[in-house]
Amino acid sequence: MDCRPEGRRKPRDLAKFSGTRAACEAVGWDYRLVGEIDRVRVANLRWLAGFRHPRFGGAGLTEAVEAAFAVPGPLVGQAAQLGDPIRVLPVVFHLLWCGRLGTDLSRPLGDYSLVCRVEG
């Protein structure tokens, strides 16, 4: 996926994007050229990226967190049922980053964001 707002796509860029598309198609990959990403989504992804390191995925809580969110629930409320949110929330954010938990990233991530386990 390449991201470039339409107004900033110069002919030289379009040639590069075309080459990338051809290379992706040659190996059976999908390719998309998209415009600007929504600012709320970018802010949420930047926040979650801070929890991408594997050290946030442990603390012996991964399985418990996934089980707690088997039934969708509010981010902080559900996490608090597992223990001190200061200890649990980094695991939740790591699992959101890894795609093992899901939420609507087009809305600001907050205490009441509905989070659920992602199957598969």
C-alpha cells in the first residue's frame, strides 16, 4: 500500500507506484494506492505503535486478556476486571497492535472504546 494525497502525486511518483503495483501483482500480492489516512486513525495507530515491542505482550496476562475480551467490552472497564489497569492496559494495547484484539480505530481510542478478541 502506498499513501499519497492526490494533490501531491507527481508523474515521477505515479511511475514508481506503477512499478510497485506490477511487482506486487507478479508475486500474487494485492496493491493499493490510497490518499491521506484519517487523522484519528493515524493518532490511534501512533499510540498503539508505542506498545508494539514484545515486552508488552507478556506479564502472564495475554491469555487472560484475550479471554476477557471474548465478549466485547469497554477498554478500561474490561481491563480493570483483570487487575490494576496500569499493569493490564499495556497488554491490551499490545494485542490491539498485533491484531489479536480489535476496535474501531476510526474513532478516538478511549476508556469506553469497544474492544473484542479477533478470531483467527
